[in-house]
Amino acid sequence: MSEHSKVPSVEASELAKKLSESGLRLTSQREHVFHVLRAQTDHPTADEVYLRTKAEMPEISMATVYNTLDALVRCGLVKQVNVDRAATRFCCNMEDHCHFYCEECGWVHDIELSGGIRDFPIRMPRDLSARQLDISIRGACRNPGDCNRKSAGSS
Amino acid sequence: MSEHSKVPSVEASELAKKLSESGLRLTSQREHVFHVLRAQTDHPTADEVYLRTKAEMPEISMATVYNTLDALVRCGLVKQVNVDRAATRFCCNMEDHCHFYCEECGWVHDIELSGGIRDFPIRMPRDLSARQLDISIRGACRNPGDCNRKSAGSS
DNA sequence: GTCAATAATTAGAATCATTCTAATTTTAAA
DNA sequence: TTTAAAATTAGAATGATTCTAATTATTGAC
Ligand SMILES: [Mn+2]
Ligand SMILES: [Mn+2]
Ligand SMILES: [Zn+2]
Ligand SMILES: [Zn+2]
């Protein structure tokens, strides 16, 4: 209920730093979107980010959300995750990890890697240079009937 | 130039078998689409499959290509691959493997796994049951300038 | 502080892959 | 044959994302 719902600035400094490293400005919209991403550990779609940010900042536009997500990905603060043919999802956990996607309820979950991503048993051809490795696992949250089916991505 | 360009039936038997196992019929369209997928080791988009199949069978429709690809995936003859936000691609290599995606030219390449997919260093939470593991690697084909940039997916 | 240049934001249109719909054709059984 | 189910088709609809053109905010000289 407090009127001056300012975004906490613990992250603002890191955000400003990373943005400026990429020649980008720190704006209120970018701050809000980043805050929204950090507020929950789920993997919202652009549209979900839009709705949540709009709650804090009603005048923000969808275009800005897309632009901002793109900016955050470009300056290394957010990862892009692709699960199936559904909407691209975004993740602000920058540790090496992979994604679990529940086919029952749509929930996306981070899964740690026990070793470094380096020692994966992949035989990489010499003529290919890898920049990024993405691992996604699809399955079910729990025994069928247990997970919150069809209620994906609500806040 | 030969008039009776029939699809080779080496694969037709396997196709018919797998289809019937899923309660699906073997049709000429399905045979052609499957043949098109096997003819090249690249990873065509639905649209590319459509164009190639159309060359063999001019009356086929886009809807049928989508339906057929879906049928082939459902009966375990084709894998669906998702690279970035681009069009979904399809693969008829059913071995455990991962995909390399060249960010320069759009080429998608299969990469073998040296070990089984089982012994990957992933710490799987007990309350999650995995059905499928997808690994995609993005990078560049060769030293920048060498790969056939911007000429993805041509036949 | 003013001004120009640049960056960011905005609404809405455009694009593009995919799915849906409703009508028609084919196939398999009875 | 007749009939029912399955498959195919053209085209419309959907939905995520990108593009466009106009407006607003920042920045850095001056
Ligand atoms: Mn994540
Ligand atoms: Mn493949
Ligand atoms: Zn679930
Ligand atoms: Zn390449």
C-alpha cells in the first residue's frame, strides 16, 4: 500500500554497470523489467514480463518490454530459453544450468549441473566453434495428477 | 526425366510399420514427406519440407505437411528440434545426438554423444521425471568468413 | 540553461510459423 | 455397394515477435 513503491537499487548498480558496458543507458523501464525478472524464479514469457511490469509501471509498452529483454540478453544479464514451439522464455539465473519443462503444467524449472559444462561427453568436431550450450529436459513435475496442471506462468 | 518417379520402398516398409503401430495409415503424402526428410541430412523447416515435397508431389498442401510431420514425430520416426526463435526444424536421425546451430549461416548439424545420454553430469531432482533431453549448441561453422553465411537451408 | 544529436519509448501495423475449420476425397470394413 | 473413419485440402485465424514512424527523454557541447 505504500505510495512510493520504488524499485530496490541493490541490483540497480549492477544493472547500470552492465548496461553501460554495452553502451546502453539505465532507464526506469529497464530497471522495472529487470526487477520483475529477479522477483520470481520462474521463466516468464515476454507477455508475462509485460503484464508484471505493467503492474509496477502502467504506461510501459510491449515493444519496450521486447526491446528491454533483448538489451538484457545482449549485455549478459538474462538468458533466453526456448522450450518447444511455445513463447520464448527468459531467465535471470546466469549460472550454468539446464531447464526442465513440465509437459503437464508448463512449469519451467532450473536444474543444476553437477560438473562444469566443459566435461560433458560431447565429441565436438574441430571445424565447429561453440559459443553456447543449451540443455533442456522435458517431462512431468510429479506423478501425473499432482502438479498444478494447465496453470503455467501465473504470478 | 523418368516418368514413374516412385519413392524407393526400402523405407516404406519401416514407415508403414511404425505408422500402423500408432494406428495411422500409410499414404502417398506421408511416404513422400518421409522420403524428403531422409534424402538430406540437414534439418529443414516445415516450409522447406513443403517445398521439397511439392517438387515430387505438386498437389500436396502445407496443412498436410504439418499434419504429416506431426504424425512422423508421434510415431517416433522424426525428432523435433528447436533452435532459437526460428522455425521449428525436423530431424530424422533418431540416435541420441545433439544439434549444432551456426549463427552465421543458419546451418544445423548433428553432433554425436560420446557416451550414453544417461551418464550426463546432471543432478535430477527426484520429484521430476524426464521424458526427453535436448542439447543444442550454438556457434559458428568455421573461422568467420568461411561458412556459407546467410544461405541456410537451401537444397 | 539552450540546443542539437542520439537513444529510448510508444502504438500500431506487419510478418511469419503454426493451428484451426469446414468441406472434400480417400480408404477400409461391412 | 454403403457407410464410417481417416486423411487431405484451401484458406482463415491465431499468437509471438519484429518493424515503422512518430514522440519523448538524455546527453554533451556551447
Ligand atoms: Mn533458467
Ligand atoms: Mn538431428
Ligand atoms: Zn507439472
Ligand atoms: Zn556456418
